[in-house]
Amino acid sequence: MPTVQARTDLAEKTNVSEGTTAHVSETPEAEFRAELLATGEKKIRYLLRQGGLSATRFGILIQTADGETIYEQNPNGLIKPASNLKLVTTAAALEKLGPDFKFRTDIFIDGYLSYGVLHGNLIISGSTDPLLSGFFDGQINEIVKQWVDTLYTLGVQQVRGEVILDNSYYVGNDVEIDDGEEYAPVQFSTVASFTRANTSQLNRVSRVRVINTRSGTKKVVRRGFSRGSRLKRVRIEPNIYLTDALVGEMKARNIIFSEGIEKINYSQKIDRTQWKHIYSHYSAPLSEILSRTNKTSDNFYADQLLRTLGGEYRGEASIEKGIEVVNDFLLYNVGASRDEFHIVDGSGLSHDNQVTPNLLVEVMKYMKRRSKYFSDYYESLSIPTVDGTLVSRIHHELATNIRAKTGSISGITSLSGYLKSRSGMDIYFSIIGNSYRKRTLKRVEDKICKILLDL
């Protein structure tokens, strides 16, 4: 029971000479704290016995910052975390890359420029910048305007060549996914945007060559991003949306291509010695990208972060190599056991992902106690009644004392994060429920948080 645990911790903190017997009498403050913990445990246990939750499989761990367990249920059992896996992905990305890390995309030309005519190719060499997806805010349109301004300044009025997309940094992967959270897109390639990449737009593209020394076209699965959406399976060449936006902006500035409309997707070795660099685009810092990833539960961003870890630490921007980096972070930074997790993506969309509630709590503890980037991590999480996926949840006078990450795939809901109670206790919590009654589970999560806030 929590009371025993509280007494044990108090005894351990008491200075006692070796060979003597400790006689510890609890202070009024310690007794009050023990009563609060016992009250919280009792209320949560009663809540979970009500409401027809007998068929629900829970994984729950709720602990104070001092290590006292308020409530636990199957804390070391493997369970699908849904988007709570993003807590792991973003923690690893922040620790390994740092909050000031920026994605870089370069523009090159080859050939020569004569009387306003580029006798050569326009080359886009990118990494895994998730901001070039064009999803949500249309930011990509402003970015390509900057690129075209550079061409215009150089005096380029016509391109007698191709648009070449150097996609060799990026390695695509087929990932099995399922229902994502609302407003949580998963997209393929650095810059594919499936809400916009329709036939009429792609037909605007002039001659496009996609260079990818490792792979060709890959399968894309998109499911469950907004109300009323249905499963869509798409095959699309990497970076087509970016090229579409770029060529469209060039035409708007009367910079024309001499080639006809054609898209080529193939793999080959490319001689880069003749490329001339003309522009570099840098993304927003990683700290801002993490906020989008966690607050809105952006699946595409999370998986791109995973690929970036692979590219930066294993030389290959793939899901598989990114997972290797995350595994190392969990084993050697957090100190987790290998049997506490099985990770197959960065977003949590796959039903093959499995973690223990204890692992999620340990990751959050690590970030708070040992990471110098904790404030960036903490601020990336959703605030109930204020923003992100918790904007309409946990209505309580102390709701803003919570920073948490939601999760939802078919049959699973999850909620994990940080909480400060009414009495000032700092609490870590991870609640994962496996049941078809997702609305009921979310109400239970909210009620548990309210119980904790009142302690």
C-alpha cells in the first residue's frame, strides 16, 4: 500500500548508524501525504471497478516524483501504446539532435546560364524536413517563393533541362498502420501531401526526375486523420508535391521550361561534382517541430524524426535505422530493459508496437531528471482545455497543471504525462486501456487525472 511505501522511503532517508535500529515517527506532513496517496489509490480502484470496465485490459502506472506508487495495474505488461509512443520518439530526437537542430534542403543547378537561359537542370537535394509536407498551414508555398526569388535574382528566365529531385538521403519504408488520431496525418516522403496531390496538380509538373539510389515508388497508407475520412492507399513518387509547388511558382513568375510534361522515377548514381549551390533552406528549430508532433499528434512528423535519427546516427534515413537509435536511447540513456519495448515506427500507428507503462514513465522521469532539454520536451505536450488533442478534455480548475500526450488507435486509448496536484505533488502517469469502448476509456482517463489533481 502507498502508506507502507511512504514510510519505507522516509526510513531510507533517515540517517541511521550501521548496526543500530531506526525508530521513525512520521511527521504530520508525512502522515498527510500518506493519506493523500491512499485516498488517490482508493478512488482510482473504485473508479475502475465501475462503468462496465471488467472486460478492459489496462496498463497503468502512477507515481510521485519521489517514487511512491499511487496506483498500478499491469505496469510491466507489454501493451500497444498508440500515439503515446511519440513520447519516446520525441525524447530520443531531442536528446540526440538537440532543440536547435534544423533540417536543411539545398538547391543546385548544373550546366550554364546564358542570357537568362539555364542550359541545365534545377536540382533539389533534401533531407527529411517534415515542414515541407505542406500539410496544415501551407508553409511550403512561402518556402518555394524564396527559392524562386533566388532564381529570379540570378536572372534565370528559362530552364532548358529538368527538375531533379535528389532523394538519396531518404529511404522510404512500407509501414503497417491503422486508425490515427484526429488531425494526425501520416504521409510518405519528405514532402508528399495527399490532401493536395491530385491529378490536376501533378499534370502541371514539367519534366521531373526523381533520384533515389536506394528505392523507387513505395506504398503509402493513410487512415483516420479527420472526421469522416476513410482508408486511402496511394502510390506516389517521392517529393512530387514539392516539385509541383516549385514549378507552379516558377510559372507564376514567368520562368518557363522548354521540356514537355513528363515524370520519371528511377534509381541511378549521380555525379554531383558539376552541381553549383545556389540556395539553402533551413527549417524551424527542432523544439518547434516537437510541439507540432506532440500537441497535434502529427504522425508524419514523428516518423520523419525517426528517419532523421537514422540518417544522422546510422547514415541511412530509414525507419529501421531510426529504431536502432531509439532502442539505444532507451537501453543506454533511460536504462530500460530490452523486454520492455518493441518498436516498429515513430508515430505509434502500428499495432505491432508494444511498450510497458513503466517504460513510458521512466522516459518521462529521465527527461525531467537528467535531460538538459526538459523544458522543450515539457512544453511540447498538450495542455488540457488549452491546446492540442487535449483542448476539449479534463475540465478542472487545475487542468493547466497537466502536460500530457494522448493516443488512439482502434481498440486502444492512452494518456501519459506530468501532473502537479493541489497539494503540490509532482506526479508521473501512464494510462493505457485496451477495449472497443474508446469514449468510455477517455472519460476514465479524464476522471483519473481529476482525482490526481485533487490530491
